[in-house]
Amino acid sequence: MSAVLVTESSFTVKTPSAVPAIRSVVLDTNVVLDVFVFDDVFTRPLAQALRSGALTAWADRHTLKELALVLAYPSFKLTAEAQRTVRDAYGALVRIADGEGTPVELPPCRDRDDQKFLELTARAGAAWLVSKDQRVLSMGGGRRLPFEVVSPRKAAALLEGAAAGS
């Protein structure tokens, strides 16, 4: 698989000026890759909202470590410089949450590696966990989560709906 590195100048989507409130979000690693490496069409509204300040993204040392490990996968064929560029671009747009654990009890994720994203979302008080992982997405809706779990496509629709509704 050949990866395409996307720089900030590669994004030309206009930010909806009417996203009514700043929302806090957590992006799982695959969504970060879609924004900063693959320029996935469904993550463009997220990217623009992050860059405009309409969304605030959160990360912590665990999620940043996972991102660094994944960026180094040989299948992505990213040079060390390209990996650093992605980490720096993402790092410039996120707030870092300190600490461990959560303020509320959370159900366990079926994929223990993804539990860190649930914990970070709760600890940061974020409104959304944006994920493509079906095991994570299945935790939304009716579970004991103090936030929504949404796909990039649903997040884009919510952002576009908020912009259209004002």
C-alpha cells in the first residue's frame, strides 16, 4: 500500500462558519491517519473543524505513542521525516490530557487496545469519540458512556448539519 502524506496546504475544504459550539473530540488512530496521511473525504470536515477551532481534539501519552508506532509500520512506507511531519501537524491541533483513568466507570471495550480511547474521551470530557473500529462503534447507543461514539461519516454529517441549521 502506498501512503500519501497530506500537508495542511493540501486541505481546500472550506470550514462551515456556523458550527454553533466548540465540541471536544478524541480521534482514534485510524481517523488520525485518514486526516493526516490519506486525506479521506469523510474526514475533511473534521480536519477543517479542527484547523478552524470549531473542534478541539484531545490526545494523551498513550494515544500519541500508538500513533507513532502505527506511522512507523512498513506498510505505510512513510519516511522518518514524513512520520515526524504527521506527528507535528497532529500535535499542533490537539490538547494533551494529563493523568490516568476516568472520572466515571466505563464498560470494557472488546478490544483492550482501544480502551485508552474510551478513557481519554471520558477524562477529557469530550463529546465525541470518532472511530472507524466496529468494536468501538458498537459501544455507542444505549451504553453507559458519557459521550457519543461516532464514525467519521457521522461526525461529518453532524458538523455539516450544524452548519446548515444556523
